[in-house]
Amino acid sequence: MRTCVGCRVRAADSELLRVVLVGGDVVPDPRRRMPGRGAWLHPDERCLAKAEKRRAFPRALRAGGAVGVDALRAVLAGGADTGGGIGAGSSRAVEGNRKQVDPS
Ligand SMILES: [Zn+2]
């Protein structure tokens, strides 16, 4: 379990997006492989807004100053493919919704 830096709700790793600090910017790390300190956030603009308001990123990422979130916001706003893992449960299959085919 991880805690979202925006809404402070605990959630499973798979429900949160890992972000890291790269050159003063907060960027998504969907593969969770980037080095350095990471923070966890729901892939949701509202949580991003909350995190910004609370200055959660500089604190969580030990930035020691303001950080840029434009890249991250663009990803969340665009609903862009973050590389897998996030929202894996959203690809709902339409099983059981098949129409019975009349063989005649
Ligand atoms: Zn959240």
C-alpha cells in the first residue's frame, strides 16, 4: 500500500502513479524503474491539484524548492497512456453483453 501525496488516501501500488523528480520537474514513472526518490499519486488531476496546494511534491521528493508539474499535468489531463499499469482495471470487457444470435 502507498499513500497518494494529493488526497492522502492509501491505495494499492497499482492504483497510484509513481512520479520522480527529473531536473526540477515532476514526471511520471509508470514503469517505476527510475532512480531516486519517488512519490505516489492517483493519476487524477484533482489529486495533482491537492498535492500542489499542499506543496507535497517538494517535500516528498526532497526537492528543496519549487518543482514543475506541467509535464505531469499534461499527462493526467490528456489521459495519455502512461505506459501500462495505471488504470489496468479500466479496460472493462463487455463479457455477458453479447447478443444471442438467432441461427435462422
Ligand atoms: Zn489521490
